[in-house]
Amino acid sequence: MRSLAGWVLLLVSLVGVYTTFKEQFSRFGRAAVGMTAVGMLLITGLLIRRGVLFVASGFRSVPASGADPAELVLSMATVSGLVFTVVGAGCIGFALRRIENCPAATAWLLLLAPILPLGVIVSNLVFDLPIALGRIVVSTNTLFVPFGLGWVALGVTVYLEY
């Protein structure tokens, strides 16, 4: 449930970002906000589904995956939601670079959000990273650190500047 609360707060903050910068965003910036919103709504919907299943099962853990084809669809939806969210945040960072009053650090942190995971994926394909390193990166959500820091910096920027 903490995850659901976090994603709902991210959605609320995305609305705040859009209302703050909508006059200054180009079409690209508005599309980036839309892409991020689609990803966040997808993940939030999946988390609501998980909560409903948890309650329906009598507050017992429900397996995340199985042989059921629907589980593959849910896994693909989760990955798609995360990709839309992180790439959309990077695009928001790119759009913020064109706004005069926005600190460069905020834009660069959001730009790093999709670059770091993409770098890990490409380096894994090219250099065949060890499985232990991959498990550490995936299990600790290290790849989302730039996304989180960028989002915090964006919140501070909106709060202090506007």
C-alpha cells in the first residue's frame, strides 16, 4: 500500500508540474507530461489491482507470477508503465531546459532518469554483466535514484520559484 500512496502522490505532483509550466511548455513538454501520466496511471492501476487481490485473498500474499498468460500481460504492463514514466520524466527534463527560470540541475537530473537504466541495459547486452550485479541493481531499485532525485528537485523548483 505504501507503493500505491507513493504513485498517487507522484500523479498529484505531475498535475502540479503541468499547471505550473503549461504556459511555458512547448508541444513536446505537454506530450512528455502526457507520456509520464500514462505510465503513472498504468502503474497506479496495477497497484490498485494488487491491493484488491490482497484484500480478496484474506490479506494473504498473492503470487506475482505464474504460468497464466494474464500474468505475462500484467508483467508487460508493469514494464511499459515504468518505461513511459521514466522516459516521460526524461522528456520533461529536456523540455525544462528551454524554460529560463528553471534550474539546470533539475532538468539534468530528470534527463538522467532514462539514461542510467538504458546504459545498464546496453552495457548488459554489450559486456554481459555478471548476474550478481544485475540482481543488486534490480532488487535495490538503484536505477530509479536519478528519477527520484529529479522529481524531488522538480518539486523544490515548483515550490520555491513559482
